[in-house]
Amino acid sequence: MLQTVLRNKKGVTLVEVMIALVILLVVFMGLIQASLLSIENNVTTALRDEAVRLSTETVAALKTGPFDDLNRDGAADPASFVMSSTGSAAEQGNARRLSINTVRASRNISSNYVITVTIFPFLGDNDNKRVRVRVEWAWKERTFVGGNPNRYDVSALLRRT
């Protein structure tokens, strides 16, 4: 009986092979899409991690500097100031005086970050300041031009020593 079954077997037809290939194509397209989504999430996380490091460096630089001149320009502190290594001369000067490089490369991805430092003095208390450090960067559809960049905010309390 086994010999009869083997003699009657004709093999795989071209239609069956094509159906199998279409099924494999659909499966592989799903795997590729999942891989691309994973890579995009990894890049977004790497950029956000770099923004966290940059904000930590900025707060540390502000804490180690003079209390009455946070941007170290020799004048009274403005309500806010911006730092960028590729921005205007004033923005570059602010970044240079605090030794902050806002162009960062992480995992072969280079990005330009813009840091905005906002100073909130306490009324009637000249020995404390609240500082908000906002780090912004552009990635994919979230751009500065579109008015919706990625953001990371951190606040710190500075005390005169």
C-alpha cells in the first residue's frame, strides 16, 4: 500500500508554491515593520537620554557658577536665556561660557539641542531661585519649524551659599 501512495504522488504544483511564497511575504513584511518600529523607538529613547544628560550637565553648571550671574555674562541675570552651539551669537556665547556643547552624537545619530533656562526668583527671598531647564530637539515630524519639538524639562532650586 505504501508503494501505491508514493506512485500516485504528483508533487507540489506551481500554485501551491506561489501561495506559500505569498504567505511568507506577508509574514516577513510584518517582521520588517516590527523591526523598523523597534529601531525608531530605540533612536527616540537615545535622543531623550542625551537630553536628560544635557539637562543634568546644565543644572550642574548653573549650581557651580555664581548665584547672581547664572549665565556668566557679567550682567544681572535675565528672566531666561537660551543656549545653542549652532544658534545666534548670544546663544553660542551662553553655551560657551557654561561649557555646554549642544550638538551631541549618540549611537551614530547627531542632533542639535536647544536649551532654555528660565529663572524664577522667589518674592522677598534673595537667597533662593527656582530654575527650569528645558531641552528641545527635533526628530522626524516633531520639528522646531512645526512648533512641536521634543521636550524635556527639569527644575532645580538654587540657593546662595
